[in-house]
Amino acid sequence: MQTRIQVKKLATFTGHVDSVYALALAGGDSFYSAGSDGMLVQWNKHQPEKGYLFARLSGTVYALYHLLEEQALFVGQNYQGIYRIQTDARRVVASSAIPHAAIFDIGYFHAILFVATSSGELIAFSADKLQTTYKWQLSQKSLRCIALHPSLLHMAIGSSDHQIYILELPSMQPVATLCGHTNSVFSLTYSPCGKYLLSGSRDAHLRIWQVHKHYALAESIVAHMYTINHIAYSPSGKWFITCSKDKSIKLWEASTFTLRKVIDRARHAGHGTSVNKLLWLNDCQFISASDDRTLSLWEFEELSTRE
């Protein structure tokens, strides 16, 4: 049966005064956003006009990671280090300075935080007290993104040296180094089924790597006109979305890697500048964050059509 995708913008969230780079689930229908203005804001999708200033930080925030079961929100900043905020008490309970590097992404594995930095170091912290446990100099250029496999003990790190480093956990021994992108790797995500690693780059290509074939390249797609900033799978794994500096969001069918919908300003009143981050709320709704200082709530539906 043939189907078509119908997309609606349900809400626009305003209040940030500069670019928005980071999103994280807050539980239920709520989520957090942060960016260049240093404001950490909590939103509810049903009340877009009532953003709550959860914390005011001193620098740009590029990374958020919410450990829901511990009510701990980790905030990675630009040259200001990393913070652990207890969301139930709304207070900082631990911090660690990284004065000479920006934090671009955060990963979590067995009570250890892994932080990707602009210095090319991957830094491990204890999640409770944010004490540095180890550092690895993976590259001489920035580490931009981190992804952890859903079942294998593999961690992928994307770099501005155009490469993707696959490490085994917890030994941190190298598994593979993936080459093929011709510019910085800005986003990585494993498919929920664990078969694929998807990478997005400043070269505008979406690359699909086959995990169980020693990360052999399955396909390379010119997915956008400019930098791919983020890739995110839906909770069920049926869909994934990409966003770009070209101002668009694209919805893909995961089983076939087929483009099903382009969401942009002309057709859907989309963002007017670079779209930086995406966050699924459920299997048919997601949030987008942009350089235009706004966030949008999108809903889509798959409809049958007559042959």
C-alpha cells in the first residue's frame, strides 16, 4: 500500500535570545533547551508560552544529558566545564572545570560520563561527583559527537579530522577507525536494532555503516545541501530525522533509508536559519531547535493513498 506523510507544526517556543544547540527530555511531556544565551529552559509541549528558566549559566551550552532515573541533568559548556544539576532540588551538586576546551557532546556508560571536547580529548568522569578518571587524546582536532551501541560494548566518536573512532567499552581499545567523510563529523547515532551506525557531516553526506560487518560502508547519501547537524531515531526505530544548516528537517523511513518528507520554511513554516538539534517526544512528535532562537513542535502522520 502506498502512503504519504502529513506534517503539522503544533507549536513554536520562544524566549531564547540566541542560538539553541542542546535539547534533552525532562520526563512526561516536558523537555529542556539551552544554547548560546546560557539559559537552561524547561518547557511543556502543552504550554509553549510558559517556558520556565531552570538555570542561568555563564557560557554557551552545547550539550545536555539527562539521567532520568537519577534526576540528574549534566550540562556541558563552552570553556566553563561540566555541571551536574539535581533536577528535583534544582541545584548544582557537582562540577568540573575544563578551562581550555568546549564540550560538544556527552555520553553515559555504567556511572561514567564521557565528554567530547574541542581539544580532541575524550574525558571520562565519575557521574556522581564529576571527578576525572581518565583522558584519551583521540585527535588533534575537535571531537564533535558520541554514540553508544544499544547492546554491543561499542562507543563511536566523530571528529573534525573527518574520522569516526570506534572503541570497545570498558577497555577503550580501538575496534575500528571509519574514513570516508570529507569534513567534520557532527552527528552519530546507532539504530535501535543495533545493525547500523549513521553518521552526518559538514560534507552534507549521510553515511550508513554496517556494524556486524566490521562497520563496512553500506551507503552514502547526499542528504542535505549543507552541514548535517543532527540525526535522531524515533523511539520505535521506524523513522529517523536529520537536520541541517540548510534550514531543513528531513524525515526518513529507517528500514529502507528512504526520504519521506522535507520540512522547511516555504512548505511548513519551518525555521529561517540553521536547524541544530532534534528531540523525539514520542513516535510521531519531535522538537527542533535552531539558530533563529526558536524551538518548534512537529507532528506527522502516515496516511494511506489510493494506488
